[in-house]
Amino acid sequence: MHQKRLSAPKTLKIARKVKKWTVKASPGPHDRSAVPLLIVVRDFLGLADNAREARRIIASGDILVDGKVRKDYKFPVGLFDVVSIPKIDKSYRIVFDEKGRYIPREIEDSDRKLYKITGKTLLKGGKVQLNLFDGTNIIATNEFKTKDSLLLEIPSKKILEHLKFEEGALVMIIGGTHAGEIGRLKSYKVVRGSAPNLVTVEGEERDITTIEDYIFVVGDKSASKPVIDLGV
């Protein structure tokens, strides 16, 4: 399935007026903002000159996403995903540029990924399933809360670090006009009714108020930088 370039998600850093159509990501991890793997290989990384070459590279099993081979050229790639090419010994993390669009950043810490907890499910036997922001589910204890973040080893999904959603935590805004900006969680306001709760982030130049869904914890209170390489 294809979609018009002009109506493609704003997170896609592609030329929108060169051609009418572009490939559309398959249903799967992440939301509508996800980037098809073909676009990552061809447009983001420049590993292919055209769609045919990109499909061949992907079908050959040369591209890993979060440590697993992906052969579907429409496979959805999103925020903080790690794209690796073992043949050239390079790995990239999908992050935001200054305009809130996805770009690849070459990294060394390709064995880990940061996840946001978006929900919890109680299973039989008292076990707890954590529902993570990209559709991943893991079994864990009940000490973790929604809106917290987990640093996981990939592809094993072993928990390496727990980052709490709390005042003073280092956070990234992942939606709206301030997507990609990082600051300290200054305050959290519970809003009555159906309106979303609000969070105020203390930035370098000003405070930013946004909805809680747009907040992603990337470091604890004592952190001077994110726990993963984000290029900041």
C-alpha cells in the first residue's frame, strides 16, 4: 500500500513534491508516525539508490531492527528503534531532528533501547505484564508504574535500569511543536474530566507545558544526560 507524500506523517524527512506517492508502513510497532524500513534504508541511510535496491537489501536479511532481522520493507520503524547493519558494522538510533522529524544517529550503544510503560495487565498467577510504547510486552514485577521508562537490553529485553516519572527527572517531549526538546520535569497537573493531564518541563530557555502523553523519561533526577545516546 502507498500513500501520498504530501499527507505522509510529519516525522518522515522526505522530499514531498518530487513524486506523488511513497511507501506506507505496515501495521505493527509504533503509531502512524512510524517510518517504513525501506525509507530508512534508502532515504535516511543512503544504502540504496532506489526502492528496488532497498527491497533487495532488506529481503537479504542484512538489516536488523532492535537486534532482530526484518525482511519486510514496510516494517514500521519509530522513535528510539536501533537499526543495525552487521556487514558494515554500523548501528543507528532513530531520534528527532530540530524540526521534530525522525533521523538516524550513528551510535555505539546498540545493545540497549529505552521504552516507556504505557499500561499494565495483571495475568494469571499474579504476574504483571508491562505494555510498552512500541507495542512490546514484557513480564515483570508490580514495582513499575505507567509513564515510567525502562532501559532494556536488546534483543533479550532484560531490564537494565528503571527511570521513574517524577519531578526532577530528565525528560524528552515526543509530540507537538516541541518534539525532541529535553528538560527537567518541573510539575505535573491532574486535570479533571476527559482532558489530558498536563506536565511542565523546565527547558534551557523557558518552561514548556504539554500533555503527559508527550513526555518520555530519559534520565533520573541525578542524570546530566539521557541514558542512551540521543545526540544531545
